[in-house]
Amino acid sequence: MNVKKSTLVRAAIALSALTTGVLATVTLSGGAQASDVAPVGAPAALSAPPAAGPASAAPSSAPTAVASRAVGGRTASAGGPTTSRPAPAAPAAPAARGVSAPPAPLAPAQLPDSVTAGWKPIAAPHTQAVSHRIGLNECAGVDGAASWQQQGYVSSFNTPAIQDSFSFADPTAAQSAYTAVLSAMDGCQQQSRALQTSSKISADAQVTKTAAATDATAYARQWNAVAGMSAPGPQTDHIYVVRSGSVLTVLQFAVPAGASGGNSTTAADDQATLTTIAAQLTSTAAAG
């Protein structure tokens, strides 16, 4: 099954599914070739592995409808049933032989603008072995990872964030993936504008590199988003890419234009976030 959702929509789907007792983790189609991945902007189905315990998955149509509201209208849990005690998250898949286990995800307080946003984890992180390409957004993806850990968060404004951590066989493979993501993001403005033009939307996308350090880069994308991998509407996407050893981490979140109390990070904030992520990856590797 070909499945393609943005990290931000995946986080919103997970938030919605959590209210019914299931953490939904979306994966892409199997196979390492780019042709196996659905075209950018194509509608995609939701694949939700069952959580541990007797809880059953929610109907696929409900989380998808809520996901669009989560990023665009910032009402992620609207319309869904609630529960005071979500079912336990599915157990983490073991890392492939010879591959380090993924690092612990960032604590909510380590995310950008944490005091104002009041980030909270959606559920426990989900880890699985992978052998296929993982799409990060309309522009970039990760190939060659052996395991993939995903942690979703939600802010007090009902906006999602997600951290995807990928473990590789060795630092060289992780560095190659990091370089590929940066190359794709460097061309993201052109790619985003092409998507807007094909969707008959004014090509207003602007992608800027906001901060950088050794093996760490931050980007901001301001655009009227095309529905598909992103929820539609004007927004600013924040993307942080960090490589340490054999691990690559990508943290992303979006702020809808005009969001009351929404995030307004500066270049200094993005530089601090890169430092925080790098330190977290380094300390986890040292502890291991």
C-alpha cells in the first residue's frame, strides 16, 4: 500500500487516533526506489499498526478529516471521542543487528517556544525497523535507514510537532542521508512554488536557511500550502535537521498564519534549537 503523509499531518493523525485509544504511525510504501513513493500531493491512505492490548483502530476516515483541521484550523481533537486513559503504545521494534538504538526523543520543554506553546507528547515514541524511503515533507525524504523512531507532540494551541529519528548502519550512511536532506531543502522553494503553480495557487513560497552548525541546519518555509502532504493554507513550517554519529534527527512543526499566540521563533531561537538537539543526540550516544 502506498502511503504518503507529511510529518505534521502524521502528528495530527496520531493525536486524533489517540483519543480512540490507538497511536497511528504512518509509513510509506515498501521499496527503496523513488518510483515506489506516491507522487507529491497525491491523496494517501492511512496505515495504523495496532497498539498493544485489545483496543481497536479507529475508522480511517475519521482521523483523516480531523488531520486537516489540526494544522489549518488548530482543532486537532474536535469531533472525536475522548478517553481519560489511552491504550498503551505499541512496543518499540528492535533495532537491526549492528545498528544503534534510536536516541530518546526531546523532552517537551526542549522544543522551540516551549514556555508559550506548552508542548506535550501525544504518546510514547514508536520505533520500527524500516527498509524504504521515509518522506519528510514535499521536498525531502530519508533513504537507507535501518530503524525509525517517531515522537509526536501537541501545543496548547492544538498545533502538532513531530521528531523523526533515523538510525543507520554507520556514520557514513547517516552523513549521506543528512546531505541528501539538505540538498532537497535547498531546492524546496522551487519545488514548493511548482506545486503551488500546478494547483493554481500564487507561487509565494519562500524557503530560508535560518541557522547552521556542524552537521546541523534549520530552515523556515513560508507559503500558502498545497493540500496533500501539508494541510492547505498560509503557514510557516520550521524544519531542524541534525546528524550525530549514525543517527539523523528531523524535528518539524508548522504555525498557521495569523495563529493567535502562535510561535514566532527567531534565528537565534533556531540556532539554540540545533544546539539542543545536537546535545541530546550526543548525550544519548555517550550514555549508550
